[in-house]
Amino acid sequence: MPDIPAVSRRALMGGALASGAAVAGLGTGAAASPAAPGTPSTAPAAPSAERTPPRRPGQKSMIGVPFAEHRTVRVGLIGLGNRGHGMASGWAAVPGCAVTAVCDIRAERAARTADRLVAEGRPRPAEYGGSADAYRRMLRRDDIDLVYIATPWEFHHEQGRAALLAGKHALVELPVATELDELWDLVDTSERTRRHLILAENCNYGRNELAMLRMAHDGLFGEITNGHGGYLHDLRALLFSDTYYTDSWRRLWHTRSTASFYSMHGLGPIAAAMDINRGDRMTALRATSTEPRGLADYRARFVPRSHPSWRETYVNGDLVTCLIDTARGRVIRAEHDVSSPRPYSRINSLAGSRGIFEDYAGVTSASGGRIYLEPDHSGHTWRAFDAYRKEFDHWLWRTIGDDAAGNGGHGGMDYVLQWRTVQQMRAGLAPDMDVYDAAVWCSPVPLSVASLAAGGRPVAVPDFTRGSWLNHRAGLDSRPGEMPPVV
């Protein structure tokens, strides 16, 4: 076994680093500046054992803990930019769900979302805004059961934690946090407050992803050996837009750190198919990065010199790739690239001893996927995925697929995420995805920083379950269930 450095619970990122470079504490807590591409690493040696912080007295696991039954799920929204505003109607459309409060630092956005809900025939929610702490005032309300957070990444940990401490469950857009100590803090706070914090990973409810999951669990791929997932999305025009990302928050992350910021969209479904935290776990991560070329090139060709972006230097590589080992000997490749010209893809590929599935294969089939399985196929020729998706279609899509298409974005998977969250809370079920999934799926953000700072050496992935990953348990491959009647 290679010597795998442990990573300190604090991997510094973001605005704390004025230079734009990331610092990752490895093992002994010493800091190492990331080497420039192609330069030998000077990172210090570190012990191979990843340290797991002990639970405080009285703190217990949240694995398998059901929600209390709710007659109506009352939702408060924090962050009403493009994502939060767009999701508001979906929440209000789910049977037995009501949006009771909305909040944004810009008060006019709270009013805009409230106006939209009223125009759709919903009761007007309470409005909060006008200050950075307006969300704390909203969290003091006693008519909120679930807080949905869709603010810029740098606020997710603080606001998710505040929601738990206020006695609410939290559904947080990705990533839930960008530093290891913040991920551990969310795990511990969830365990202490007995409230769930869930990553709003809509892609885990994608139709192809859930069919792939069911096929994997039914053994069609044989012994799973590897999977690929990621987020490959040409965001250059949106990143340089003056209106899409408020205050250019997302583009500015590319000036701060070299990291795999957003690979969870592809990583989550692959991890679910491999039963990560449910019989297997991620053990080590090593990262590579290309040079940062895409954003600067786009700016030079399409952005006027008067634009404030010309004062910025981009340091995040166009393609950041993480190779992740698991305890059962599998390998996951997770990728992030939002700076290159290319068609959209989350990769979504799973392979085993008897076959392989690849998504985003173009016009090969109506589903967009292709497959090759033994003994069904031979001749080294891809087949369309359509018939398999129909056979292994998840019960959620069979039940609410038509409603999803009419009420949610991203092909309907937004609404499936919202509907299933509300159904679980109303029926008193344990969530499909929990705080431990959120933590491990988001851990490649700081871990990629640490690995790149160490010249691409592997770093240990924390066991956020503290040993419970060994136990098989239910997840996204759930049993069919109905939404409790609205009375």
C-alpha cells in the first residue's frame, strides 16, 4: 500500500487566501503552497492514518433516523437568485408542501419570489431581506420545517449549520461546504441537533441515473469495478455575464483555488450505484489539473477591456480530475470542467465484469445512453439504453414522471427531488441521502486542493460515518410508496 497522507480537518480555501492560491494542511498540520503545474512538489511528508474526530458525549449517528411525520411540510427558502427563485414553484406544487417564508440579502428578490407564488395561486410567504443576517431572523420562525439553501457556495456551511441549530432540517445546494472542518462540523451538528442535512443533489434522481442504479443492484453489470462521473458544462458565457451569477461569485472562485469545485453531479450517482457509505467507502483521492486557459481565452475574445474581469487572474485548471479508490478495490473518476468549449455531460458511466453503461452518448438513442452487457450483447457493438431504462425505470419516475416534466427543471429531476423529500417528511421515513453522503460527495473539493498541493499524491478520504459504512442499508433504490393524502 502506498503511503497516503492524511489531510487536516481544515483545508484553507476561498477568500481567506488573498493570493488566490490554496493551502492544504497535510498530516502534521504544516501548510504547503500548491506547486505550479509541472513543478516538483515541496509538500511535507505526512502519516498515512486519517484521523477521525471522536463524537462528543451524547452525540449519535443519524443513519436510518426517520423524519417525524409532518401533516404539511413548511419550507423556508434562503437565496433567491436563478436557482432559488426557480425552485420556489416546484416546492409549492408538491402535495402537502407550503412555502411559508422566503429570504434573500436583496429584499427585492424576496418580493419577486413571493409575487410569483401569489400569481400561481399560492399563499404569500413571509419575506426577509435587506441584510446579511436576514436569514437568521427567518430561522426564528416556528412555521418552518425544512430550509432550502441556494446561496453562493461560501455561505452554505454557515447557513446550513444555522438551520440545524434552529431546529430545522436543511436541504443545501452543492457543495454543502468547501473545507474539511466545515464538512465534519455539519456532520457533528446534525448528530447533535437530531436534524437532517441533505445535499440537494438533483442528479441522483435523474431518470437514467436511477435506472443505472437499479441495474447495478440487480447485478446486470456483474461485479462493479469502476465508474466515471463529473460536471462538464461550458459556463463561460454565464460566468462572464453581469447578471447571471450575482457579483460574479462563481467566476471569482476560479481566482482563488485549484480545486474540483462541482463534480458531485456526476459523483453522487456513481457513488450511490457503488453503495458508498452502504457497504463500501471512498478511501483515497488523487487529483490532477490542466493549465487554466479557457476563461482567459474567452475573455480575450469576447469581453471588452473595460469589464472588471480584466483585473482577475484565473488559477483553477480547466479540467480537474480526481481518481478515488474505494475499500472494495473500485476506482471512481470524477471530473470538473466549466471553462472549455464542449457539449454538456455528467459522464455517468458504470462498468463491471459483465458490461458497461455510458450516458451522454449523443444521438445513439432517445435516452442519450448506450450499453453493452453479457450475455445480451456480443460483437463489440454498443446498443441503445432505451429498453433497459424502460425495464428498470425507478418507481419515482413511474409514479410522478408526468408531474415532474410539468413542474421542475433539468428534465424533471428537480421536482422528483422535491417530491421525494416532502414525501419522506410527511410519511416519517428516513431520507434516501443523509449528511454522511453530503460530506463524502463534497469532500473532493478540499481533498483535490490537498492532493494538488502535494503534487498529485493521494490523500486519505475521511470516514464521516465513523465505521458505519460497513453496514448495508437502504438508499436511493427505495421501495415504492405513496404521498400521504392531503387532508
